[in-house]
Amino acid sequence: MSAAAHTWRFYLGGFALLLVFDTLVQVSFKLTGAHAFPPEASWAWVLRIVGHPWIYIALIGYVGNFFTWMNLLKHAPIGPAFAASHLDVVSVMLASAWLFHEALTPVRLLGAGVVVLGIVCLACAESRTHPAHDVPEEAAGSLGVTSGD
């Protein structure tokens, strides 16, 4: 497989993993928050939050998010990488519609489309500016891409 194909697999795999972690964190906080009401300034309220398992899933998601993001930043161009990291706005919106029955209004869908279109435009512009970004083998292997693929 060519270096360009490895690079695209590295980026797609890394950003998909980042998207999963970001969405997991936001959904976990939503589920934790649902059990934290009514908010009050008391130890009972704090214990109610730290006693809920979703808060720990959110923390695990943050750790996974951090390590995935740091690995991507070593190799990905910063502009498109930063833009692509905001795909979580779209994934959280879709997860919220599915899990929490939040409305998918035409304005929200339009906004999601604009976010995706902006990321695609940045990625296309970056690929024309820097056509070959070689991903070192150790980085490719860390996201499940191996040289024998």
C-alpha cells in the first residue's frame, strides 16, 4: 500500500477515534447531569455526582481523547486537524437526537452541513498545499495501521 494510502488511513482512523471519544465524553456528561438535578451547594449533591458511573466514563473518554489528539497532532497539519476536531459538534447533535430525542431542526442540520463542508474545504486546500505527509511507521501502528496493509 502506498504512503499516501497509509496517511489517509492514519488520519481517518485517528479522527474517527477522536470523534468517538469526544462524543462519549459529551453524552456521559449529559447522563451524569441528568442525575445531578436539582443542583445544590451540598456534599450530598457532590456525592450524587461522583457516585454516578457516567462521570468516570467521561473521564476515561477525556484521557483517550487526549492521547489520540496528541498522536494526531504529531503528524497532521494543524489547520485541518483543528477544524476536523470540531466534527464532534455534529456527532454529539446526532447522538443527542438518537439517545435523548432532541430535535433535529432544519437549522441544526444546515449548521452541521456547513461545519462538515468547511472541514472538507480545509482538507482539500491542505492536500493541494502539502500533497505528501508521510506518517512514520510507529505512528501508523499506534492507530491500527500496519505496513502490511
